[in-house]
Amino acid sequence: MSMCGSCSRSKTDNASGVRRHKSNKGEIFARLLQKYLWRLKEQNTYENRSEFSSSYHALSTLMNSQIQMATLLFIYSFMSSLLATLTVTTATATDISCLKSIKDSVIDPHGYLNSSWNFDNTTEGFICRFTGVECWHPDENRVLNIRLSGKGLKGQFPLGLEHCKSLMSLDFSHNKLQGPIPSSISKRLPYITSLDLSYNNFSGEIPTNISNCSFLNSLKLDHNQLTGNIPPEIGLLERIKFFSVANNHLSGPVPNFTHVNLYDDSFANNTGLCGKPLKKCSSHQRKFDYSFKGGFVIVAICFTSYCVPWVYAGEGKKKITILGMMMLMRRRKHKITEDGQAGSSLLEEGTKEVSTLEKRVTRMSYADLNDATDSFSENNAIGQGKVGILYKASLPNGYVLAVKKLHAFQFLEEQFISELKILGSLRHINLLPLLGFCIEQNQRFLVYEYMPNGSPEKVMEWGVRVKIAIGLARGLAWIHQNCHTVRVIHLDISSKCILLDRNFQPKLSNFGEAMLMSSTYTSSVNSELWEMAFVKEDVHGFGVVLLELITRVDPRNMTDSSNNILDEWTDHLLSSSSSSGAIDKSLIGRGFDAEIFQLLKVACRCVDPVPDRRPTMLQVYEDIKAIRERCDLTDDSENLTRPEICTATSEISLQFVLQPTVYHGCMRGRGKRKSQY
């Protein structure tokens, strides 16, 4: 399955032409490295971590924190040429030992581990079929994620986790684990990106050492019995997107999080906590908090100013390794203003973004939206997602809108800005039209054109399913490879982000996780790396949606063990004897069986576990269009005038792309350019 590293906050880089939501240059590079790690593993050239670590010291002595993104990617591209010279080593025995220690150290009253975790099988990749275990590759005993939420496990934090050398995500939430969180947790989980220990009975203090887990995107410690202060160093984690310690017994000042905005729900029901976003601290608490942070910032500046990455001219000819490069990301310099304070907050940046976007999208009043939704009545709620609730809004003139009311969570400010930035700037027949927004009473609202047919969940005839597939492929191909100066990668494709208008034309929505980058910039980057790291992630998501359209089964809900279940299922589907049994029976025997199988093959290529083997969305669009033509189906949208999907050399005025006038879901183009779609 494809991987995705998480993104940090939005930033504009005038020197390199990069615009990326929730990311700076180092974060984009880190995500490339994370993808590249996967590729190294795929080619069995992944070195052991002691080799990586030994390279780190030599590299870090010559670190240059001001190297531009283009230089980083050049070096990253150069690393591709070293694949043949890297030493092949394996350390899968440690991962097996890791899982054995977990099974031995916890009580499993419901038998989830006892029934699934059978170590008698010694074939390569056997642990990847264990309940809750996901591997880097289905045929390699190297653990990527462990997800054991809600299994009723009892005992203490399994110390043997340190043997899972490649672990990036750990979820022990909703169990009955107790005792302290290990003080050396960063040594046990050095590359962890997501740690969820919520809804347990962990006690003691939050270890200061956890702040050394510098790749953390999500840290959930809520609903435990933790005491003491929140270590101030946690606030300096550069990649953190989500943090929650609600419902514990913590006290003292809340750290100053320099890279994410937090809301009070992250700290709720800790009566001793104080400081933004909670009540003000007493003078004694503030004195301690400020003195620590000021001293830490000075030390950080002195330390990082002399760390210069990426150049190595050592006489010992030590191998430069990818994990060594990843470790260098821990030393990225914090951007500090002249007065010693951390850079401007996301809210301040967001305000500037909103001011610019007001020229393109209408600002609406809370009073009008409140009236149109009958005070956001439950009767008008038409959908709910992870970021908010969608309401049907009826205007006095009879026009119907859809209003998304965002939850008051810490990371949604960034998603709000991202959605405004993308859907407020771009117009295409297969992008959900954003009509307006509202920021009032500390709440955020996004206003869209109403889609009467909702999401593609109902049973539909074959022609409608093909229309949805080709429309989604067309929209994704357009944002990936279009005529204007900004390319967009969605990064969160699923059936939940697709809405259907009255003619069942699909509209792509939910751009809160999206990435934006200058098309001129990406053309200067190794195209293979760009495709593998980001674009092919969208292709995989599209493949999952396509499988769902054909089978009416959500492949993501099939698994009770690991990622490779999807690979096994798609292999099974491609055998002619098995495909008919998996395809939605309402489609069989209506004269399109051969075309359905062809579409199934397209879907399976999209979810190929190796990103390099997945097609581009432009290729997918052409393949599905050919299938549609063999079915003698038509799509009225093909005759509409709209921006084209362009080749790399095509150009179009950005003014055309950003034209704000909306005509029921698409932008009416200036002139009569005929689309190749």
C-alpha cells in the first residue's frame, strides 16, 4: 500500500517557487525520503540502522541549514544512483522478536493475539498477516505499523518494541494498559510518526524524552492517569499536527507550540493546567515557563547554527544512507524572529490568506447561514466527516447551498485555509464549487454548491458508475497535470470526498490535506521521484474508489490483519474464475461483462503495492474513456468548454484559471478552446 508522511503548515518559498499547504521545504523533502525508504526496501537495499547512524555524525558536521529545496532534491535524486552500491542486509529477526515480546508481555483476555500471532510459521512475511500488524512490504518481516486499538489488552508498555526498528505508527488506544510511559521512549521508537496511547490507565509523568521523537505528527495521551507537567520541549516538535492530553491529572503551564495551533479541547479536564488556550497562569507559573523557553531557544540557536547538512567528504568512504539523511532533519533550524520569539502563528498567516481569497470567494455572514440552516438544525444535517458537519441551507429565493461547519479542533484552521486556497482559486467541472466562507464567533464555515445526489453510496446502473469513474479520473488528472502554474496533489482520495450533482457528475472535495506546488518547479525536479512520492498516492486512492464502485465493497474495511490483504484480494480478483463472484451482482449479465473486467484491471493497476508500477491519472483517464466508448456510453460533460489537461509544454493564463465566476459547477472559459476531455 502507498505511504504518506504527514505535512506541516503552509509556506510560500519565493526563491524556489514552491507553495505547499502545511509544509516547508524540509517537510516536503522528509516525505520524499519516507517514500524513498519504502522503495529501498522494495529493492532489498535497505541497510541496518547502525550503518545509517554512523553516517549521521560525519554528515551533520557539514550541515548547511540554508540549502534550498532544489539542492535537497538534487541530492535526493543523486541518491537514486547509489542503489546498486548499497549493502544488502536484513534485520527481520528483530521484528519477530519485537512481536513475540509484545505477545508475552501483555494479557490478552479476548485472545486476539493468541489466535492470530502464530510464530510457528517461518515463511518470509508471515508476521504481516498478524492481527494489527502492517509491514513495509507483504513479503518482508519488517513492521511498519502496529494497530491494536480496543483489544482489551492489559499490562504495561511493552519494552520489546525497541526491536521493531522500522516502526512508524503505534496504536494501543482503548485498552487497559497501565504503569509509566518509558522514559527512554525516543530510543525505543526513534522513527515514530504517530503514537496513540489514549484511553488506557498509564500513570506517572509524560517523559521529557518523548520530545526527541522528532518525526511525530500525532501524539494522543488523553484519557489516562498522567500527572505532573507537560514537558515544554514538546512544543518545539516541528512536525506535530495533533496533540491531546485531555482527561488526565496534569498541572502547570501549557507549552508554547510553535508549529501548530491548539484548542482547549486538547487539554480539557486537567484542572491544574494553565496558559493559552486555557486560563492565564499565575505569575509564578509564567516565570518558570518563559525562563525555560527563552533558554531553550538560545541553546537551540547556538546548537543548530553550526550544523550543516548533506555534504560529506570523509576519508573513510562511509556510505551515505537514507536514514542518516532523515536523522539530519532533526537538526533543522527553527525560524526565529529578531525579538527571540517563534515565527508568526498559523492564524496570522491564515488571516493574510483569507484577505487575499476574499477577492475570489464571497465572505458570508453568520446570521445568513444560521437562518438558512434553521440554526444548524439536525434536520438539515446531510453529512458528517472528520473535519465537520455538512448542512443543507435553503435561501429565501429558493436556491439551495451546502454549508460545512468545521469542528473546533486544533488542526482544522490549516485545513480551512487549504480548502479556501484550492477550491477558491480553481474551477473545473469535476471540482466541487466553493461559493463562499464565513469566519465569525470563533467558528469556520465553508459554503458550496449543493449536490443533490450526495456521495456514490447507492446502487447505480453501469453507465452512472462509469460516469463517476471517468469524471473523478478527469478531475484528478487536471489537478495533477494542468495548464496553470500550480499543481495540486489531493492526498486524501476516498469515496467520502466525492459528491454527485443532479446529473451524477462527480465533484472532488475535501482538499484539507492537499499539497500545492509550482508546475515550473516540479518540472525541474526528477519526475520519477515526484510521481512516486506524491502523485501515485492519489492514484492509489482512486484505485480503491474504483474497486468500491465495481464491487460495492470498501476494500479498506476488508482487512483484520495487514495492508497486504488488499494486494491478495486484487490478485484474486484478476483471475477470471474469481472476478465474477466479487463484482456487484446487479451489473452481471447486462452486456458489459468484458468492459467491467477491463475496468477492474485498471483499478488493480492503480492499487499496485509498488508506486512506480501505478499508471498516471492521465493514463487512467484515457483507459476508462476507451472502456466507455466500447460500451457506447456518452457523457454530456465532454462537450462543455473548460480548461484542458495539458502536456508539460502547454501554457494558459493564470487569470483564466482563477476567474471567480461560477456557472453551476464549472467555469465558463474565455474563448472556444475545445477540451481534449
